[in-house]
Amino acid sequence: MNRKELTPDSSPQAAFGARLRSSREAYGWTQDELAERMGYSSTHISAVETGRKPPTLRFSRSADRTFGTEGTADTFERQWREIRHGSLLEGFPEYVGHEGRAAEIRLYEVGVVPGLLQTPEYASVLAGSHIKRGAIMPEQAAERVSLIAERQATLVRTPPPLIFAVLDESCLRRPIGGPAVMDAQLARLVEFAELPNTVLQVAPFEMGERRPFNLPITVLTLPDRSLMSYAESAQRGYLERESTSVVPILTAYHQLQADAHSQAASVAMINELRKGIT
């Protein structure tokens, strides 16, 4: 039987296939035996192992159940997410998984409207700018826009999460995509503020040094009431779970909310800015 040599360093997809094969062989299973356990054909197993077919979420979760890696730090599902979100910052796909089940989301953004509040047109313009700079390929840009839509869809659930959003004034004043795109985006913010499970506030420029954050920050309250924070550098995203680190961030967030405009004043500012868009 011909055995194709694998090159796991060539791509995340190849690394997934090589891991699948090594895990199978560690158990002493043939491809037929693994296929029966996972509910796939041996041809499908072979194609994933050799990188000819990409894994799916269902396939990855089946592999985790079969090899007993569910709930560990290094699951097949995590590798699948790295393949699917290869153009995203390291750490961000993991954050998205927690965001989708959070009971409360507190976010602060500078410069651009955050993804959870973006219109598709606004998101497309931002992704397109990355293409022009040569940072990502067109298919990766489409993936980013699609992911934003998926994130927004997961938040429409019963019961929905509570979302507290504080936007630096720069988010509103930085023109993205021209008047039509900006007007629609500002209108989307007003609609967001009207939802029963949301609070929208603007941190005005005059807050000056009283603004506690200089970079975007997100704090999640998970269903078990544990806290988690997320922040990004230019290279990767960072999840923080230690309460000794997250609680001070939450305290600073409450201070930010206290000094920011009220929701009514924030909506009034947004509507006033819309009048100046031509």
C-alpha cells in the first residue's frame, strides 16, 4: 500500500491531516476503523490526512470525541478554527467562541465602529482597505466580512446577551467608505441603542486624560458569571481569565461609563452628525 509522506509545516490544513494520521496510528487503527468510529468513509479520512480535503467543524468535533480530546487546550476543533480564520489575529478565533456564549459583553472601541455593530457595507470597506495595502487576499477579506455577520447572528438568541458599548468619539467622526456608508452606519448605531438588551454611549474627546483606556478592550461575563477580558496588539489577541487582572479592567470600564455621555446624549450626538453628512 502506497503511503504518502506528509509535510505538516506546509500549511495549517496539512498540520491537521498529519495530526489526524499520527493520532490514528497511535491507537493502532486503520483508516477504515477510524472512519467507522467517526462516521465517515475511509476515502474521506484519507483525503483529510493527506490535505486533499479540508476538515469541517463537524469532522473536527467528531475527531475530538473519537480521540478523547474534547475540552482540552489542544482540540481538533481549535485547529479547524485556525484553518478557517487563518487571516485573523492569533487568539481572536478563541475569543469569538467565548463571545458567542457570553451573558454580558462590555466593549470599548477607538477609531472604528466595532464588528458587532458594523453594517455589511462598512465592514466591506474596511476589509477592502486591507486588500489594497496587500495585507490580505480577497478571499480572506470575504471571510472577515462573513465572520462579522456570523458573530452578529449568534447574539440574536434567547435570552440575548446584555451588550454595553462605549465608542470613542473618533469612531463616529472617522469617515469610512463615503457619505452613504457612514450615514447607514450611524443609523445602525441608533437602531442598536434602541434594543432592549443594549446600552450605547459615546466617550467624547473632552474626556481627555479621564479616559481610562487608550486601546480597545472587551470584557465578557460568561454564563457561570466568570469574567474574561480581550485586547489586541498589532500581532495577536490576548485573552485574560485571571480575576486579579480582569476585575481592575472591569472597574476602569465602569469609570469610563460614568464619565461618558448618557445613551440619550450619545444618540443625540449621532443624529446631529448625520445631519452633516452630504
